[in-house]
Amino acid sequence: MNIDLKHVNSLPVRTWSWLDINDCTISETISDIVAYKKHYIKSGHEFVQENTIQDEIVLQELHTNIKTGMGTETEQFLTENKNCGISIRIPKGRKLTEPIMLQYEMDDRNPTVIDVNHIVADDYSDVTIIICYKTTSNDIAFHGGLTYLYAGKEATINLIQVQLMNEKAIHFNDIGILTRDEGKVNLIHAELGAQRVINGCMTDLQGKASELDIRTIYFGDKDRSLDFNYVVNHIGKQTKSELNVNGALLDESIKKLRGTIDFKKGAMGAIGHEGEYNLLFSPKIKNITAPLILCGEDNVEGKHATNSGRIDENKLFYMMSRGLDEISAKKLMIDAWFQPIIDNIPDQSLKDQIVEYVKERLSYA
């Protein structure tokens, strides 16, 4: 099956074409899509069954009202070719104390997995969703994920996505978010594997005093390619957004990040912050960033901070002089870089998997 998609992860306002950051094009050949028969709901199965959205009109309204970060072409492709996913509604006032955990695996029987997920949190509800994407073989694999999040009045959605795929895999992650008054979405992305990663997220903070918090960690080595697009539209008054991206790049890897905070007219008192912090282990990497703060309203606060630099050779030498080999010293630095975000994952087994995965990756560096 061939995938040809144009204008993916587009910047809301285009810049010089020679910077090669306005958008990206996808042209890939993937394995045929077959039914996904694995049991992918690892916890919360009973709740998911009892609260599955059956009404197609409701689902269509979500697709119509919520825009996603990778763009309409990608959204349509994923919708038309899905072979798994959940659609759930958290009832009004329901606060789940245990997370719902999903695990989508690619192997020789299912080398192509496309999950479409709808999470609707009604007013005053609270839910945590953990999604892990893994490959269980070294074969070529493709994953495409499409997730819609709707946070009602004073509702909270915590979404944690962890990607631990092999170096032959392609990974799409497309997200759309809509919030109502005082609704909040906390999003953690751990993009640690795959040969090619394309991650897009579009958020409309429509409700007054609604909030978005995105924390991303990524790891690139060899000739891996990572492409991110985060767009936050501040529409309601007194809305808040925090976007923080921490990463480590080695060898000849490439990372592109588009981070846009757009204060729409009427978003008085809105606050939007974005920060990017990178560890660069090689002079051959490519690290391209396009931070945008767009403003159609006067009474707002927007800030951008970045810190990208080569690894401190003196610090590396110091650790090696204390008995650590180079790989162990690098691992220690990356662990310290990622740990503040990993600590927010409420599943010890998954935390351990992340640590072991990075350790294994570095052993081949």
C-alpha cells in the first residue's frame, strides 16, 4: 500500500522555503492493513466496554469540530484505514482513580497498525489514558495513531503516549484537542524509537480559563528523522498553555520542531509559554526549530525559551574519569535529562521499559 501525503505538519504562517520547515511530505510504502485481533486494552477494560460511544453522529461531530496537527489529508487517511482504537465517554462528574492503559503492538502478523481513539470527558470528570506503541520484532512496521480529546467544563484529561518501536518503523501520531470552560488537558509524549517519527497536535482552547500542558521527550540517533508540529490556539479568555520539549540527538539524526502559540482576538488575559531544550552529541546532527507566537489580542503574555548545545565534554570526561565508559556516561546524562518527565508516568513497569529501551539503544551507539 502506498502513502502519498502533502502539506503534513504545516506551519500556520509560512516562512522561507529554503529553511525546509514549512511542512513535510510523506511518500512511503507500507504493508497491507488487516484486522487487528490482539487484546490491546491492558487496564480499564470494563469501563471502556460500559462507556463506549456508539453514536456515529457524536463521533462525526468530533471529527468536524476538532482539527488535528498533521492536517486534513493525514486525518482522512488514518480515519479511512483504521484497524483498532477506542471511543469512550467519561460521564459527568466521574473521576477515575486508575488509568486506562492501551498497548498497540506491531509484529509479523500485524506490521501495520492504525488506531483511532476518541476520548470525551464530560463536565467535572477526570481520566488518565496511557498508550504504548511497540514493535515485538525487527521487521519493517508502520503505526498511525489519530486521537481526539474533548475536555468539558472543569474536566481533566491526562494523556500519556510512549513510543518504543524498532529502527525500521514509521510512526505517525496525530492529535486534536478541544477544551471548554476550565477544562484541562495534560499531554506527555515520549518519542523514543522508530526510523521516522511525525507527530502533530492541534489544540483549541475555547473555554474560558481552560489549560493545556504538553511535555515531550525524544531521542534520535543514527540517521533517524523526527518531525513535530504543535499548534495551540488561544480562543477563550484567561486560557493557559505550557509547551516543553526535551530531546537528545546523536550521530546524523534530524529533528524539526514547529511550535506555534496563536492568541486569537478575544483571548484577553491568555498566557502561553513554550520551551525547547536539547542535548546535542554530534556535530553532524540537524536540529531545526520554528517557534511562532502569533498575536491578534493585546492583553496576553507569550514567551519562548530555547537551550540547544553540544554535550559538555568536560562533564563527560569527568564522569569517565570516575570509572564510567562513554556509553554509560551518556546514558546517565540522558536519564537525568528525561527523568523529570518520566517521573510523571503513573506506571512503574512502563517507566522501567523506557529506561531499558534507551539503555539498549545507546549500547549500539
